[in-house]
Amino acid sequence: MSGAVGARRCTPADVTSPKPDPAGGGSKLPPPIASGLYGCCPRCGAKTLFRNFLAYADRCGACGLDFTAFNVGDGPVVFLTLGIGTLVTILALWVEFTFSPPVLVHVLLWIPITLVLTVLMLRISKGLLLALEFRNKAQEGRLRED
Ligand SMILES: [Zn+2]
């Protein structure tokens, strides 16, 4: 994104988080949830994390942080599969045992709800996991050679 230099930055005030920064008072990093909710760069806070709704940008247009160096892998998908799958299953069972609707009602109700929840939560969880990976300096394990 070429116009990212003047992009609005995420600040802790954008996110209503009553908890103080666990890293201590000197940290200027935006809160990790801001990366998920608003697509903020985990280092500078510019809204440059996503190229489009779900795809990461290659690098931050404001500070140059290379987003391709991070690998969140299938982490967001696992959380969403377990969380949303459990939620939708519980709700479908509740609807079935409470109202006993025809099968078509279940198809028309739960498939769109599952798709919308998954896509919305995928963006949030991808941004959150990348920000946490940056903040915690997570990387693949390496054998130390002595
Ligand atoms: Zn940045």
C-alpha cells in the first residue's frame, strides 16, 4: 500500500483495554488486539497489516517491518474450527431440541452463520496472532551449536 506513510496509527485509546501494558511503562507498541481489530502494524501502529480483507501485506508501508518473516501457520484456523464449530453445534442442537424445525431451516441458518463468523474472526485472529508472534519474538526452534 503506497499511501501508508500517512496512515492513521492505532493507539491504545482505539482499544478499550483497562489493563496496563504488561511489558512495562516504556513500551510504545500498540496492543496486539489492535492488529486484529484494525489491521495495525505490531511495531509502529500504522494500519498497514492487511493488503486486503484477509491477506497480509508484504511489509509495513510506514516502518518497513517485513510481515513475510512471520509465520502464523494454521494457528488461526485451528482456533476458529474449534471455537466456531463448538458454538454452532451447540446452537444447532439447542434449536433442534427446542423448536424441531425442518432440516432446510438448519441448512439456511447455520451455513451462512458459520461462513460469516469464520471470515470475520479469521481476520481478527490472524492479526492478533501475528502481533503476538512479533511481541513475543516467537520463531522456529533451532539447535544451538556449541
Ligand atoms: Zn509498521
